[in-house]
Amino acid sequence: MKKGFVLLETIAVLSIICVTLITLYGGYVRIIKNVKLQNYYDNTEYIYKAKTVGDFIANVVIEKQIASDDLFIYCNTAVYQTEENPNPTLVTCDNSGLDYNGLLKEMRVAGVYITKWNTRDIDTMSLLQVEPTTQKYIRHINDKKGSGYRIIVMFKDRLDSSKYQYASIRYVPK
Amino acid sequence: MKNKGFIATSLIYSFFLVFLALLAVILSSYVFNDKLLSTFNKSILNRINREIDSTSDSPSYVQDVLDILHITPNATKPNFNNLAISDEGVFIADDNFGPSYYYRGDVTDNYVVFGNWGTGNTRPLPMYWRIIRVNGDGSLRLIYEGYKLRDELNKDPISTVAWSTSNTSTGYYNAFSGKLNEFYANKILGTKYEAAISDSGFCSTKSSTVTNASNCTKKEDKIICNNEEKSIDDFSDYDKIVTFSPSPVGISPSLSCTKDNLYSVSSTEGNGLLQYPIGLISSNEIVMAGGKYTTQENTASENFSNIDFYLFKNYNYWTMSIYSKKTNNGAGTSLMSIKFLNNANAAKPNNQDDSTLYAFGYSEDGNLVENALDNATYGLYPVINLKEEYVSTFEGDGTISNPFIGKLDRGA
């Protein structure tokens, strides 16, 4: 009688503990994911850096260069072949012609992309021209409203790092 | 002996509970900071985006409003010497915030439903408004049209009142602002509609840097007075549409004015003299919409009367623009200072002869005329500005049968 009661009690307590832990773990995973996103996407430091890059790029990129494309690549880290562009040329951001005053290098800029403001309008095939991490960031952007352009800047976490951080702001070509 | 192991078990349970509590505290602290940071970042991002956007010729938020209102603006400038008696569409002119898009002529696609004429538990009596223009900041400027009762639009003004009820030697004040404030307090203040109102301001001459505009000439697009180049903002409402007409400068209505002349609640962009963000139409807006100042020297050969445009209301109504004080010999004008505050003790300007004070009004027979301030036969059609965020919720095509309706009035 007593042994049976102890067993039942143990099962009940274990069940409660399991449910509590699973719930907490679910919440924990979600929070950690949000915190990671917060850290890697649009954090305060990179928003301001993206604005500086935008001001710099606005003087060299004119509207007609970007108006016809869903996604205009100013510079990036790797090239990806697509059906439309089977032989893409890699133009890295430390190219002296693009980064004539060393600003992009100083800010550890790894890629600069210009898209339509509403990224939902970007064609899937165009997205394939850029890194999977950039694709993921673009899909994460949730501004459905609005017209005009957006500049997306990809930063290297550290010089020797393979992790990237992203920020995007409105872009007005001069 | 019976409780053997009780303390150990209790300790284990206690530690476990403390562990859970700590975990909960850590997680909730994460959530709190995450939300804080997220809100903070979002706010920074929005501000930066808006700041960048506002540097472009036509900011995207203005473009969005134009899309919602199905507006394709005309690239040309209309001839303000001509009356607009047909639907001429939408034109562009700068206001204090950037390019503004104004309706001209007998347009029929600028109806908006906003607010409720009825109060308390009475059934909704939707108020109808007409769009005057999309302001440079993306907000929408509306003039009251009437309210709907049993499928009929009651188009009476909200009140009929003298512009100024006090023409005494001790002071004067404009009576209409009290009526407008009353309307705002009864229909908008404290209701769900208040959050949709923008404080974009109303231009009306309070001061002018040009003392004798009739001596000015126009060279190309510049106005030169005493060898000094002047901005159109430096002139009074009167000068823009009366002194300059017809020559040498020509009718030069404008939607922009100096900060001192922009009546608003906040003193950031305007003069901060309004109690509530509500005003009247300006004489310049009437001319740009298709009306024309009717001179006292009106001749039969020239038609100044317009009853075929959207601002003709078949009712005498006031504008917010002062006409001026005429001097005794009738040659030239001087400005008076207006107090748009319901303040009977407002100081009266020096050397003003009360019997010669006028403001612009639009008459029931279709004339933009000067009107003595104590004329009590003119009515008020309030003008308000709606925030661009609210305008983005509009549905409809702007006709009277399918007006633009925002989310606050849908299903009302």
C-alpha cells in the first residue's frame, strides 16, 4: 500500500517536473533565438554603420543603375551562379575602386546590396545571387508597405569570423 | 524515526523550486531586455528611415498616400488667372514640408468619411469631408463638407459667426476660433479619432517682412523689392493674390509661409498659437483650387465668380486669411496682427481703424471677397489634417457614393 503510494507520488512529481522543464525549455529556445536575431539583425551599432555606408554609396550609385534590378549587388564576398547570370563576377568590398577611402574596410563591410523597399517583391531567382545568410535576412524583413529603395549592409562579426551581421535602412540615391 | 529522510527530501524539493524560480527570473529578465532592445532599435530604425526618406524629392510615405488616393499629379502649373470650372485633377506646389498635391476644379473623387456628427449614444451620423491636398509631410488636409442623415448630406456650416465679435477700441479677438475649438472638443477630442489628427498647421499672415509689396517687381521667377530678392513666404496672403494681380508679378498663391505665420499647436514647426489642431481654409488654397479674388472694381467683361468647383458651398463661409487694413486713401495696405486665440484681452495693434478691418470669405454666389470682420452672415467649414499613417488605412475611390473611409469609420 505504502510502496504503491510512493510510486504514484514519484510518477506524479516527475510528470510535473517534466512538463515544467519542457515548457521552460521551449520558452528558453525562443528567447535565445530572438536574442541572437537581435544581436545579428539591425542592432543599434549596425543601423548607424549602415546609414554611413548608405550616405557613402548614395554619391556613387545612381538611380538608373538600380531601378531595373530587384537586387543590385554593389559588392559581396562570393558569387553564386544563376540561370540568368551563369558567369557572375566577384567584386569584393575591399576593391580599391569601390572603397576608395577605406570606409568599407574600416567598418568590416562584407557585402552591400540595394533592393526595392518592399523585399517581398524580390523575385526568388534574384535572391539566389546572394549568400544564404543574406537570403535569410531578406526573408526576415517584414516591412510590406512602402516604395523606394533599401540598402542592406552585411558586416563581418570579426575580421577572422565567418559570422555576419546585417542592417538595412532606406536608401535615396542622389 | 517515522520521518526518516524527510529533511533530505525537503531540501531536494526546495533546491529544485529555487532552481525553477531562478530560471524563471532569468528568462523573464531576458524577455524584458529583449523587448526593450527591440523597441529601442525599431524606433531608431524608423527615425533614421524617415529622416533619409524626407531628403528625397518625393518621400515614399507621400508617394504611398498618393497611391492610396489614386492620384496621378499633373506636371504642369495651372494658370491662376483662369477659374477652374471642370475637373482639372491634382497639381503640385511646395508647402512648408515639401511638395504638396492639391485638387483643382470640379473634382468629384476627393470625398472622405471621418468622424461622427452625433454625440453620446445617438446613432452614427458620419461626417463627410473633401480633400484639399496632400501636405508635404504626407498628412491629408480636409475641409468639412457636411454630415449624413437619412441618406441626405446636410451641408450647413458648423456655425455662422462674425470673424471678430469685438471691434471695440479696447481690443478684438477672432470669434471663430472659439467655435472651431468647441467643434474639436465635442467631436474629436478624447475620442478614438483624436489619434488620427496631425498638427500640420495652417498658413495665415501674422507678420510679413514686406512693408510695401506694390513696389515689388518680378524678374524671371524672382520677386525683387527695393533691389532685394524676396521669397513668396515673405508676403501676406493679401499680397499673393491681390497686390500681385494682375501685374507685374501676377497672381502668386502659395501653400508655404514663414514659421511665424504657420498656426499650429506645437511650436516646433509653427507658431504654437492654436489650442487644437483645427483651422479654416486659406484664400491661397481657394485660388489654387480654382477660385479667384473678386476685385471691388469688378467689371462685367471679366468673370470672377466660380460656382463650378468643389469649394463652392452655396453658403457664405470664412477663410482664415486676413485681407488687410486699407489706408484712408486706398493706396496700399498694412497688416494687422491676428490673435487666433479665443482671448478677449488680446492686444489690439496700434493705429488700427476697426471699421476697415477685413478677412477673405467665399460667398454663396461664388466669389472670393473681402469681408468686414463683424459680418455675422458667414459660416465656418473647419479644416483638419489627418496623419499619413491613418490615411494608409483608407479604402474606397473617393466618390460620394464610395468615399475614402479609414479603419475607425468602417463598420460604424
